[in-house]
Amino acid sequence: MFTKLDEVVDRFREVEGLLSDPAVVSDQEKFRALTREHAELSEIVEVYEAFRKVGEDLAGNRELLRDADPEMREMAKAEIPQLEALRAELEERLKVLLLPKDPNDEKNIILEIRAGTGGEEAALFAADLFRMYSRYADSRGWKVETLSFSEADAGGAKEVVAMVSGEKVYSRLKYESGTHRVQRVPETEAQGRIHTSACTVAVLPEAEEVDLEIDTGDLRIDVFRASGAGGQHVNKTESAIRITHVPTGVVVSCQDEKSQHKNKAKAMKILRSRLYDALQAEQHAQMAADRKSQVGSGDRSERIRTYNFPQGRCTDHRIGLTLYKLDNIMAGDLDEVIDTLTTHYQSESLTGQEA
């Protein structure tokens, strides 16, 4: 580990030098790439320097244990356990920082929320989940763009597809994929019985053209008239788009925009990300022996979380985390859940590396 850390420090110093080179500064693409690398390496270097400083302090205190002054010996003896604990903490942090980076962590995402079992209540909860993620995005300065919204008859949403863009969006939300279960008393329930409904959430890293090339010959594009709420243009112009990727059978529809061109662009964005996600899932399946290290490939059929409204409780079943702050969570306060999940999967990755 320490050989790798010394290499990181050397590269950090090299990047610092390159960033002051006029030739690099004038090359915007290279300059941006080096700036990103500098930011990634700086945290490792900072923690490593703190680790080494604590090591020096520890060695100095152990030397003082042989000092002739009993007061100095006592002071050193008292400080050693604190320094040892800090050194162990910094070492663990360095191990996490040196874990292989998920190549998708910096990407924007396509967020898909679908109502599952539970009828009207599931559709209402799907809309609640979208509101929760939108508020969380606002708190982090991310942008949310609705790509497709299929409204349910009694309100709520049958399906919502949105683009969430900003800094490290996938890194923060990649563990949200799965089945989200809600337990609450519907407004229409006269006898106060608790109903259980479910929604599925999919978090797909946004796929750029460089990530996945789609042969236009593999696409069937159908144009049709939009239906449902949407203003005067609905049913008057054929602006809605349906794109079918023939080899895989993946179908994407988009009718939210008045412009056929805009609907096609949105549908292609969704299609590209779904195909990229499917390709990655296939690659992960082929690496089944290393499954434990694939921390970002959660099974969407798995029930991951329960939101119990009568008890004000939110439970994440993967890590046994229960928080009695459901109102805050539904209002977008997700950091405690996400931080705990991230720590858990990082620990699993470390265990897998050491095995």
C-alpha cells in the first residue's frame, strides 16, 4: 500500500507542475483532465501526509517513554493510545481512497421510477419518491430534467423518467436501485387499515456516444399523436416518438415535448443509458467470481427499503439501518442513508480485496 501511496504523491507533484505549464494551460481539454486528476489525488496526498505526521508523533512519544523526566513520560504515555487510534483511522481511510474507482461515479444519471404492486397508492408513492429525489438533488445543487412522466388516473405517476445532472450524481445515487416498499393508510381507507405498496427505482449512468455506439439500422422509429394531459397540441400533431432497439427489444417512448425533434433526442438519451446499463449488467454477470467487488450492481428485483408512515420509520434492509425520521427523508434529507450505504459497500470491497 505504501509503495502505491508514494507513487500517488509523485504523480501529484508531476500534475502540479504540468498545471503551471503554459502549453498545458492553453490546451483546455488536457487542462480540464489534469485539474480533475489533481482534485482526485489531492485528498489521498492530504490524508497520507496526516498519516505520516501522526506516525512521526507516535515515534516521538515512544522515545519520550525513556525520558528521565517522569512527567514527560506520563504525558507521552497518555498521548500514545490517542495517536494509535488516529493512525489506524487514517490507514483505513487511505485503503478506501485507494480502492479502484467506479468508472461511472462522475456520470449524470437517468432516474426511472415505476409504480408496482398497490394500484393507486403505488402511483402516489412513485410521485412521492420522485419529489424526494428532486429535493435531494436541489440540496446538492444538481439539475433535474423530466424526460417522461406518465400520470396515473387518480394522480401520482405510473412512471417517471428524469435526467439528474451535477457533480458525482451516480456516485451518490447508485445504491438506490431496487424495490422501495411503502406502508401507510391511504386517504380513501375508511377503517384506517395500513396498505403495502411498492415502486421500483432504476439508476442508470448516463451513456455518452463514446460509451456506446448505436447502429441507426438497428432502430425502428414510430411517430404517433400524444395522448393524455399536455395542452392544446395533444392529438393534433404527431409529435410523440417511440424508438425500438430491434436486436434487444428495448422500447422507449417520449411525448412530453411539443417538438418531435426534442422527443426523439430525449428518447435516444434514455435508450442509450438503458442499453449501456444492460451491457454493464452482462459484464458483471460474466465476472460472477468477483461479484462482491461489484458494489454498484444492485439487483433491482430486491426489496431494498421500507417506508413505514404510521411509525415514521425508514428501514434499509441491505444494511439493517432504521431511522425514525421519515418526514425528513421524504423531504430529501438522504445523506445519512446514502453515507451509511457507501461506507458499508466500501467495507465489503476492502474485505473482498483482502480475501
